[in-house]
Amino acid sequence: MRCQIDIDARGRFGWRLVASNGRSVAVSPAVHESHARCRAAFMRVCGLHATLGGGIQHTAEGSGWVWFVWDGGGRSVATSARTYERHATCRASYERFRALLATLDPGDPELWGES
């Protein structure tokens, strides 16, 4: 498992949690103005894992399901990396992410590909 920070065409940063098989597990719904702020945002998500809310909903197009995790202020802090065809599959992915989040150590250099 690693957290990869990507940069978009406008120079803004977003994090992506990637499984050992190369599949993206979750992404940041927000973009950040610096690499450091993006990394801090992911570390915050890890630190707040026990207090975060979350749920599943239809996509805006209504063609599938996505999950979201939000903080105490109602701001989305993580979302599924893809759309799911079935509600049950989306729910299982959401539950796996929540369980995984509780085990991540944001201070581990391996998580950031630094070892």
C-alpha cells in the first residue's frame, strides 16, 4: 500500500491510495496548492479515521455507486477511486477502506514510497 501524490495540469496536487496490485483504492476529492499540503491532508484523514463519517450514493449521472468519507465539518476528505456497478460491491469497498485506514501509519516512509 502506498500513497501517491499526483499533480494536475494546473499545478495542483491530489493524493491517491494505491494497493500493492497497482489499483487505486481511494482518492482525494479536493486539490491542494502544494505537495506538502496534500500530504498533510492525507495524514489528517489517517489521524481522524475513527471520527470520520461516510456513506454510499449514486453517481451524479445515476449510472453506478460511489462512496465518500467526510470530516466533522461535512467536507469530503476521501472518495472511491472508481464507480461501482453494484451497491453491495461499493459497500464492501467502503468497508475495506475504512478498516484499512485504521491500520495505516502516515509516518511510515514505505507508505510514501520513500524506502
